[in-house]
Amino acid sequence: MKKLLCLLSAALVLLLTGSAAQAQKFGYVDSEFIMSKMPAYSQAQQELNTLSANWQKDIESQKKDLDKLYRTYQSEEVLLTEPMKKKRQDEILKKEQDVKAYQNKIFGYEGQLFKKRQELTKPVQDQVFEAIEKVAKKKQLGIVFDKSGDLTMLYTNPIHDYTEFVMEELGLASEDRNQPAQKGAVKTVTKPATPTDDTDTDEAPAPTPRKPTRAAGQRAAGGKN
């Protein structure tokens, strides 16, 4: 993101100017996180993945043709004259160079994939930058850093994080943003219920028989008389 990098460079210059920079109110955002939440960015990534996969298939197909050409040459080499060998070797070398050139054209530096990525993501990056600019003006920020940029941020205080404000500007903020976590409900422990008459008798423990006392035994004997 060239604009964000320029903004970052300007911020560093201001920081090095001494007392004038110290008076500036600053903040930071996470541009990668913001873009990951944008539908347009997700669509661009999907399109890039599809293009990349198709180009890779083309390259693999060309490599298979090259391999077939080489194997055919190996199997027929003993039957070829020196001029014929030279011709076939040149064909193989030319094919190999063509495959490498095509691969570099697609996936190399500033290749077709690189250019297509710029084409699809630049509008999204511009939207993010414009939203950052609006938030910076509203919050009177003199400096805005990009947490996901090249600058290494060893520590960040969340109080200076304006990512959510930028997302709100883009219509992406969640309803519960910046809301304090709700305390969990206090759990009460209830005493286990006493078994009632409806308790299954098969599962209830059998009552322990009481040992008869001596007096009870005497009364029982007297009753028999």
C-alpha cells in the first residue's frame, strides 16, 4: 500500500523532529485486519486464487510436455545421427527455456499475477486509506501508524488503536464492539433432593435391620406366657 507507506514515512519524519512531534496526537490501525473483513477484498482474493491455479495448471502441462520430449529423445538416442541428436537437443533446450520464461512472466517480479493483484486490491486499499484519513481528521490525529506495515511495533497500547473506528467508517464495525465483557452469572449450589415415595425401590438401598434390645426381648417372652 504505497499511500500507507508514504504516510508511515511522513510519521517517522515527524517523530524525529523533536518537540514538535511530541505534541502530535497519534494512533494506529491494522489495515490487513480491516481489509480481511471487506467483501470486495475477499472477492479479489478468490479471483486471484482462481487465476493462480489456472496458470499453475498451464505450467504443469508444459512441464509434462517437456518431460515427454526428453524421455522420447533418451529412448531414441542410440538410433539418431549426430546432426539429429543436435537438433533434438536444441528442441528440448528451447522448450525448457520457454517454460521458464512463461513461469517468470506469470509468477515473477511484476508478472501477471502481481499486476492483477494490484489491479484488484488497489480500489480496496484506497477505500481503507480514505476511511483512515476521515477518522484521523475526526479524532484530530496528527500521525497514524499501520500495525500490519513494515514498521515493527514492539508494544501497542489498545487505547491508541483506531482500527474499530475505521471499520465503522467503512460500515464493517460489529454491534458489540468495544463493549465490556459481561460478568458470568453466579452459580448456586442446591442441596440434593431427598428421595420421595416415588423413588424407584430397585435403586434405593435396603434398610439396615435394628438389633432387638433386651427389654424388647423380655416383653416378647412375657407375651408368650
